[in-house]
Amino acid sequence: MTVLASPAASQVVPGILGFLVVAGMALALFFLLRSMNKQLHKVAREPRWREEAKQEQAKQDYSKNGTPQQG
């Protein structure tokens, strides 16, 4: 029975397959981050109804006691 000797630690290298795996993961991460950035830019910072309410409130003139002034 022959026992195969394992190579010395200094002789073991990841090789081209290890490089391709890491490069593929980096490429996938790049495209995922780019896609996420596009999606985040699509998200509105404030809802439209809140902006419309602010505009509607700005249109109305109120007196100091809170009742609308007749104009």
C-alpha cells in the first residue's frame, strides 16, 4: 500500500481557477452595486401627498388665531 504524500505548504497555490472565482465574484458585486444605485435613485425622498399638502397649506393665508382670512 502506497501513501501519497501531500505537497509542501509552499508549493500549494490557488492557481487560475481561484483567480477566476474571485474575479467573477468581484464582477458580480460591481453589477449588483450599480443596479442598487439605480434603484435607490428612483426612490422618492418624500411622498407626493406630503408635498401636495405643503403646497396646499402654503396657498392658504391664515390669521394669527388660525382662521382663514377673507380676501
